[in-house]
Amino acid sequence: MTKVTKANILVVEDDMDIQQLVSYHLIRAGYNVRCADSGEQGLELLTQEDFSAVILDLMLPGKNGMEVCADIREDGQNQHLPIIMLTALGEEDDIIAGLDGGADDYVTKPFSPKVLMARVEAVLRREIAGRTKEGETEEVIAIHDLRISPGRHEVLVADKPVQLTSTEFTILLLLARRPGWVFSRQQIIDQVRGYDYSVTPRAVDVQIFGLRKKLDKTGEYIETVRGIGYRLRE
């Protein structure tokens, strides 16, 4: 397995013990780490440095994790930054709320450091895979009134840009690369999350709902195949 090294990771966590535990394992895995004790401090660091991913606690003093996540997604410079939520709130509705709020992954406390490192590697691999190598002709997928540029992480609907989270973008790209092909919810989870990600079909449905909403009328081309999954109409 190819490891992404020297990526700069921001850890936003007010519990010092957990902050130190996460930092220790990230540094041991070869990452550079910066820490913030609050959401406000984390957002400030994002204006000062370039980061490859954020590990974000949900329950923070001041701005909570959901508010911080929303601010990042509205930031033109960092809106595609991978966000992994790390929180003690592990009920299904909490996980769905986190994913729907713009998180790319969700790890519940108590957590396995080994699993957390695997999740970090997975989101970084997806980001690198989405970039276009220097000198390489960029792939552009055009279907219906959609134009998708994986390297630019850009989606145009009727020539107007649409802002998607990393997860929504990955799902749309998966469907658009094989129009008419039906993908099960588990196949979507495997593509987007990887590493034996445990999530209910409802969470996938929430992502599809959000994607359709952002695409407006074009979202109607994403069809539900009852009992199986989803496809993008040919």
C-alpha cells in the first residue's frame, strides 16, 4: 500500500488526551500535524497554512464541529478539504447529520488509532487520485447538461458551477463514468469510504438526496433502482 507522507493534517480537538493520542499516531505515520483547541482556532489556522485534511471533533467550545464544517465548505479555498469527524456521538442520526453536514468520513469514540489512520490514508488517496498530473490531458465527463472535471474537482450544470462536498463529488463521478449502470449502496460505500466502512443504507440515501438537491432539475437523472441502488440515466 502506498502511503501518503508529509501531508499536513489539522486536528481540532479540545480534549488534550485525545488530541495528543491522535497527534502521536499521525506523526508516527509520517504526517505533519497542527492542533487547535477550538473551532475558532482551527478556522484561523486554515487561513494561515495549507492542509491536506482535517480531523474535527463535533463537540467543541464555542463553534461546534458542525458549524466549523459548514464554514470550511463555504470557504472557496478549502471547500474541498477532506474532513473526518471524530466524536462520541455515534448514533445513526448523528452519523447521518455529520455526513449530510459536509463531512467526508465519521469515526466514533472510543476509536481504534489503526482504523483512524486508515481513514486518513483513504481520504488523502482519493484527493490525490482526483488531481491531474502535470502535462496530462484532463479527463472531462460530459453527459446531459453536466460537465465533470475530476482533476479540477469541478462540476458545471448548464455551464454554471455547483459546489459539492468531496463525498458528493465522488458519488457523482462514480455514476457518471458508467451511465445506465446500477450501483448498489454497498458499492457506493466501498468507492467513497473504503476500508470496511460500516454505515447504513440510509446514510447513502442522505448523500444522494443532497446531491440531487444541489443539481436541481439535473438531479432527476439520478434514478433510484428499488431494492438495488442508484444509477445515472443514459
